[in-house]
Amino acid sequence: MRGSRRLRLTLVLLLLTAFTLTALDYNTAQNGPLAALRRGIDTVFGPLEGVVGGGASSVGNALSGLPRLGSYQSDNKKLQQENARLNGTIASMAGLQCQVDQLNQLMHFIKFTDYHPVPAHVVAVGPAGAFEWTATIDAGSADGIKAGMSVVTGAGLVGRTNGVTPHTATVLLLADPKFTVGGTLISQASVGFATGNGSKPMTYSLASTRSVVRKGDVLLTTGSDTYAPGVPIGTVTSITPDTNAISRTATIVPFVDVSSLDLVGVITTKTPTAPRVPFRPYGPGPSPTSSPCRAAVPQGPVPAASPTPRVTVAPRPSGSSTPSGSVTPSGSATPGGPVATATRTP
Amino acid sequence: MTAQRFLLGAATVVTALLLQLTVVSRLPLPGAAPDLLLVLIIAFALAEGPMAGMVTGFIGGLLADGLSAHEIGRLALAYAVAGYLTGLLHDETERSTLQPFGAVALGALTALGAYAVEGILLGDPRITLYPVLRAALSSVPYDVVLTPFVVPLVAGLVRRLDVDPLRRL
């Protein structure tokens, strides 16, 4: 009897402690009273994750070569050994090739947008897997990373950095329901917010009910204090026709599949290096309906060889394109049009 | 609770958490990933009873909380409750081979329910019907599949430390 009383007392005590901790940590993003505890746990586990994560991926590479070994049926021992060695090489080459592809994509992203992301590997995926979408990367404040920076792959936006320790950082992935980013549709210069939806596609809510959203429209980040502008997020797959709501919503399928991430880049520079182009009124030129924006925008991952790579810098001026749309004398011009022209005429 | 027993708990919890973060969560399985740490906690609860279950659950949950994006203390509470409940099954005199599987299923559902209720109370936008159902239909069965790998291992380790099994409380 005494044993069970002590047991119940401990249970109540533990539950109360857990409740108190939750209450203390509630709605305090980075600087709550428990931030130090969280940072401590992250700092201890981060390097360990890096070690285990690296080992796990090389085990995976080795295992992927094994099935091929079994199918080899020769009694020549020397040939078998040779085969095993070559298969091992193939397996590790496949891993290397994969990394080269991802690096190439990231390099292309750099060329494409003028950003210079800090490369990092995803070493771990957050524990509360069913509800949260987070990842740990092996770069931290020592590499110039701060909380709230955009994380990208060659294909587009991945998420933003959340907690940062000296050598690791936690990334809140764009699928997380608490992830929200300002987004602009490239053909609209629309203003709105894209929110994560777990394993389902993202939701984009537009501020204006009048903007015409089409299937296949590409969404870019608007950019803010910490977010880099002009990073591709995804494409519109469906539009919710809510007639009496104060905002319109669209479904966005992200370019990046956050369930299989390896090499990512963190954008540490605030804006692209290209200088801001002075605004000029939109004069006679190509018809606004044939805006080059839509054509130049990647449909899916950034295309390997795009004829006009500079045009994607447009999203950055597209921050200033919202006013340009209304100032333009030609009135109903699609704001995407003048932007591209403005960047071209020095 | 000897120092040895504490070290065993700490080492297994840290190992499980590291494996969870680096390997288990990244397995290309449909639905939500299995929860290795929770299975470990239930294994301790089955081997040693409710006290060990809830203390291991609380500490393991606290560590997992620190590594995640939600409020600290939520998984600690959910795992402590799961550890306590499954620990109550520890005393059963005749143990069938299926009992650990049932205990893991019960514990996993309890932890999921407790975490979801906490989320609803806190107004967490992540807790909606779809992900909860998805976890109940994917993560919980995966946990049950992990049972034969974790429960006998923990039982063996605990037995090895225990000199006199009758003195266990």
C-alpha cells in the first residue's frame, strides 16, 4: 500500500512538473526561460547526431550494394572478390554522384538567384515525427547562421532556421503547420501567406479576393527582415473557390520534398548582390499579357539550362513591383511585365 | 536505483534518441515514423514496473522535447503517463508471449492521446484529426513491430543488473 501511494505521488509530481515546464515554455519562441535548457540539449546532441548520421548514411550506402553481391554466381573466388570490390565502389560512387547532383543544383541556384547559400547536410530529423516537421543540419552560428534564415535546395525553399547552436541548427521545414512564409505569385505580384500543412500540400492565402490565380502559377517568397526574397516555393495545383470568405486560398505543391533531404543551403546574405534598379515608367514595349515571367520561371526543380537565368532576380524587384503595377501609366498591366523590362534597361 | 541502473537507463535512452533522430525518422516508410524511444520506455516499464516506466518516460520525453520545436514538457508528460500505465501490467503472473505487443500498442496509443489532448489544450495548430489518425494507423503499428527487438533486450539487460529478482519493487 505504501508503495502504491509513493508511486501515485511521484506520478502526480512528474505530471505537474511537465505541466509547469510546458506553461513556462508556452509561446516563447527563442528567448523563454527554458531556452537555455533547449540550447544545452541541442548543443550536446547536435555533434552526436552528426557522427551517428554520417555513419548511418555510409551504412546505407554499403547496404545498397549488398543485393548485387548475392546475385553473383561464380565459383571463381578472385572474380567474386573483384566483383565485391567493384560493387562497393559502385555503391559509394552512386552516393557521390547523388551529392554531385545536389551540389550542381545548389550551384545552379546560386547562379540563378545571386544568393550564396552556406552548404549543410541534414543529419537528423526531429523526434515528434507525426506532428512536427523539423530537421537538424550540420552548420551553425560558427558558419554565420542565425535563427530565421531561409534554407534552400537547388529546387527551392526548404524551411527556415529555428534554434542555432555553434555547429548545428534546427530547421523548421515548410511542411510544418507552424511554418508560414510571405509568398508572391510570379504572374500576379499578389500578396499572401503560404502555410505548411503536414503531409498535405501547403495552403496559400491571398490578401486580395480579386487576384486571378491559375493552376501552375509559381509562388516565390516575398522576403522580409530575415527571409530571402525570390526563392521558389512551389506551384499552384488548385484554387479553393470560397465566395464569401475575406481571402482566397490556393493549394501549393512545394518544389522540395522535405521527406527526403540531404544537402541544403542556408541563405545568410540578406539580399542578392545585384544593385537595386531605379524605377522607370513602363513605356511602349511588349504587350503585358506576354510577360516573360511565366515562361522564365521553373516548372518544378530549377531547369538545368535556362536561356534567361537573370530574370529570376525579378522576384527581388518584385517586392517593389507591387507599387510599380499601380504607378504604371498603362494601367492594367500585369506587374510582372514591367519588372522584367526594368531590370533589363539600365 | 543503483548508479549502474541509472547508467543503463541513460545510455539506452540517449542511444534510442540518437537512432530515432538519425535513422528511424528518416526511414522511407509510409505514414509517420515509429517511435523507438517510446518502445524503449515501455520495455523498461514492463521489465521493472510503473515507477521505472514513468521516471524513464519523463526523462526521455524531456530530452526529446528539448530537441523538438514544441513546448518543453509535452512529450515528458505523454511518455510518463504511457510508462506508468504499461508499468501496471508488469506484475501479471502469467505472461503470454503476446502481452508485450499489447502493452506497446496500449502505451503508444496512450502517449499519442495524451500528446494530442495537450496540443488541443494549448491550441497547437499541428494537432488536427488527419495527422492524429495518420499516427494512430502508421506509427503505432510500427511501434508494435519494434517490440520483439526492444523488449527482450531491455528485459535481459535489467535481469543482468538485478542480483535478486524478488527484491524488485
